[in-house]
Amino acid sequence: MSVANESISREFILLGFSDRPWLELPLFVVFLVSYILTIFGNMMIILVSRLDSKLHTPMYFFLTNLSLLDLCYTTSTVPQMLINICSTRKVISYGGCVAQLFIFLALGSTECFLLGVMSFDRFVAICRPLHYSVIMHQRRCLQLAAACWISGFSNSVLQSTWTLQMPLCGHKEVDHFFCEVPALLKLSCVDTTANEAELFFISVLFLLIPVTLILISYAFIVQAVLRIRSAEGRRKAFGTCGSHLIVVVLFYGTAIYMYLQPPSPTSKDRGKMVSLFYGIITPMLNPLIYTLRNKEVKGAFKRLMTRIILSRK
């Protein structure tokens, strides 16, 4: 109980790259620009998908979920990071650290399963087109999305609880930009082997299994696309699936590197940069990838802008 009370009153110091002050200004600019683009891009996708009836399909329903997730995902960490970069005291309260840990972990876990569901949607659309409306009906889409969110938040409750129960024994310097499980485990003054094994198992469950199923589904998708006689049809199918595949590679590749590689003191700075990539850069790139490579979204955005302009005349 005394350890818990001591923890509650403690502030954590988020070291980041404080040992390299010359990096702070470039990082501040990168974080700020990335965050603004993330907010604007994902809000645009949510608005366009909801306001344009032509985009009321399972694919854009899941894309809306992804955009909402990315908005909350970055908001849980980036504002605090910007404040700390500008401050001489790079601290976060115990309660803020707990909230950041829980939200970041919950949304990251949710995205792992959501990207898998999006690949299943593309698999059904291309490999079972005649049964698509029967398989991916509205109720099933809601069930699949709910399962992703519930699984992600359930995992976060378990992992956050296990991590926060570890005694810290006065340690308060987090060698990271934000409160993340691997960084907090390093603060513990007891053996964390069991926690690291649990984290590895959960990472396999949430990362390797979904990405394996995604790759299998895309193997079938490629076979089906190559059987399409129309060159335009093949190009459209590859364009739609290519966007999703780019997002999959960016997100899972960096997350697997962070959570499934053996811990190494020499790679701690590299780990920080990798976590920034899947925590900040990937959410910023998602709307760009889906809009720049998607004629339907670009067309819906133009129709929305035209409607707004005409309503003001």
C-alpha cells in the first residue's frame, strides 16, 4: 500500500532525447506538423465518409473507425510531448501517465485487429463478390468493429494493471517520450521476466497472428485479381487493396520491431524512434495513403467542398 501511495504522488520524468538538446527543435516541428496533418486528414475522412451517401459501405465504415482511432491515438501522447519539449521540466503526473498508458495501449491493440478486419472485408469483396452484401451486412460490420474495440480495451486493462502493479522503488525517469509498457517495466526494481514473457505472448496474439491472416487473405486476393479480365478492374482492385497493404506494412512492421525483438541497451534510441513512427507518423500517413490513392474519397471530398461553397453563396 505504501508503494502505491508513493507512486500516486509521484511525477514521472520523460527523458526522450533530453541528452541531445539540439534535437528538440526539429522534433517539435515534426511532432507539431504531423499532429496537425493527422487531425485534419482523419477528420476529413470521417466527415466525408459520413456525409456522402456513396461512401456508406463496409469499407468506409471501417476506415472511419480507423480514422477515429488514429485521432484519439495521437491525441493521447502528442500534446504532452509538445509541452515537454518546450519545458525545462519534462514531467508527467502519475495519473497522466496511467491514462496515457491505458489509452495508447487500448487504441494500439484495437488497430491491430481492425486492420485485420479491413483485410477480411477486402477479401470478401474481391474473392466473394456475389455474396459480399450477404456476408458484410450492417449488423456484422457493427459486430466486427465492436469486437475490435472490446478486445483492444480488454487487453489494455490487463496489461496496464500488470505493469502498474510492479514496484518502482523510487525510480521515476522514463527513458521515452511517453508512458509505454516496455519503458515502464525498466523502472521496476524487481524481476520483470514474467511480465516480459506476458508482453511477448500478447504481442504475438495481437501482432503476428493478425498480420499472418492478412498476408494469407492477400495471397487469395492477388490470385482473384489476376483472374479479372478487365485491366481497369484489376487496376481498381489493386489500388484499393494496395492502400490497405501499405498501412499494414507500416503499422505492423514497426510495432513488431518494437515489441517482438529481444531487449538490447544499444538499440534504446532506435526503439524510441520506431515507437514514434507507429505512434505519430503512421496515423498521419493513413489518411494520405487512403485519399491520394482513392478516387472515390477524392470525388466525395470535391462534392463536399462544392456543397459547402454553394451553400455560402
